[in-house]
Amino acid sequence: MSAFIKKVIRNRFMLLMILPGTIWFLIFAYMPMFGTVLAFKDFRIHPDGFFASVFSSKWVGLKNFEYLFTTNDAYIITRNTILYNLAFIILGLIIAVGFAIMLNELVNKRMAKVYQTGMFLPHFLSWVIISYFAFTFLSVDKGTLNHIITFFGGEPISWYSEVKYWPFIIIFVGIWKGVGYNSVIYLAAITGIDKSYYEAAVIDGATKWKQARYITIPLLKPLMIILTILAIGGIFRSDFGLFYQLPKDSGALYPVTNVIDTFVYRGLINMGDIGMSTAAGLYQSLVGLVLILIANYIVRKIEKDHAIF
């Protein structure tokens, strides 16, 4: 025990630095885990408060999960959630790494900072603002795209009722918003690569493409694998604002915009079913944990040093 206390005293400044983050996780991540019990109860509000409501609510076992997966929309919301996230993981990785390499290769570093800032800006915009940006392009009567289409003699498109366009719109906007943040992470890793590798490659006559292919990308591979494993853990979760705010909650678009998160939200708003909402959140978390463990296990079998743990 004395050895532990000595370590704490010796590392007190480092521990103080992580204290705010530790407190945040305790309050917002670990304490709410008590609420997962609602996934197995028929929650009813009790006059004596929340805890009394939890303890007095009737146990229903797995009925909340049964309701979630026996609805007519169960297949649609699961399919949409998985396929969109796969697209975001694969395309987001390729585009983010590509932009990071291009930014690093720019000779004018001042302009590179300008481009980097411009790419990073969408990350800080809320989906409400972005939805109105999109509306200026997609509005039926005043949208920029319809003005261009009619200028060339075409018929205006009712974008918010045409299902076939929205998978591409959602993927494009989702990647546009997140690619700046991800590219900054990869750019930071690229700047940490020893310059002697590139100097030796130049002496050997390697082009920029070969330098990126045989030096930059292989050295980025551990980071790419770690971020991909973490992204796989969230494959059953969706960015709520992207799928709810961007399509303006248009009912005609539900076949391609309804995901688990929006389905649970609508169920909570329309029916007030807190138990079902909690069951969905618990299901997403458990599946995410299992996927992370499986992905990490596979990576450990292939290349042990690249695994998270």
C-alpha cells in the first residue's frame, strides 16, 4: 500500500491532469449504467421520483427487445444502420488519408493551413445549420440544383420525396462533415514520420506516389487499424442529426433514412416507451463491444503490434 501511495505522490501532477476527464466519465458514462435496468422493465413514473419509478416498475424480461426486433421496420433500420456505417468507415478512411497526404505534400504551407482550416470547419457545425445549407440546394422551388436543372431544360426534382437520391446525399454530407477532423489526425501522424525515409527515397529516385505508397501509408497503417477498430465498435450507432435533421424528417424518405437511433427516438416521442429506448441503447452498446473484441482479436492474430489490446 505504501508503494501505491508513493506512486500516486510521484505522479500527482499527471493524475491531476486526467482528473477532469475521469470525473466526466464517472458522471456521464459510468453512473448512467444503472439505468440499463430499464431495458428489462415496463417503466412507469412513480410520484416519489425517478429511483422509486425504477424500483416499482414491473419486470418484463426481454419483451422490450422483442418489440424492437419484431416490428415491420426492424430489417430496414438494421440494414440502413450497418450499410451507411460501412460506407462511412471505408470511404472516410480512404478520403481522410488521401487528403492528409495531399495537405502534407503542399509546398505552400500557409495555404495548406488555410485548406486544413476550411476542411475542419464543418466538424464544428451543427446538423441543424447543415440541414438548412442543404435545403438551399435541394429546395423544390428555390433550390440551387433545381435552378441549374431547369436552366438546362430539365424538370425540377422534389428532392425531399425522392428516395433514390438520398443514400448518396447522406453519404456525401456525412463524409464531408467528418473528413476534415479525420484528416487532421492522419496529418499529425504523417508529420511525425522521420524525414530521413523520404530523403533516402528521393535519392533512390522514388516519385511522390511511390513515397506515399511505400513509406507514408505503411507507417500510417497502425493508426488506420486502431481508428477502424474503434469505428467498427460504433457500427450499430448512427449520427442522429445526419439522419433526422438533414432529410427534414420526411416520411417519404424513411426507407433510406430510418436507422436504429431515429426509430428509437420516434418510438420514444410517439409512445413514450422508455424501456424500448433503453433496450435499443443497451443492444447497440453490447454489439459494439462484441465487434470491437472480434476485430481486435483478428488484428492480434494477423499483426499483434497493431492491436489495441
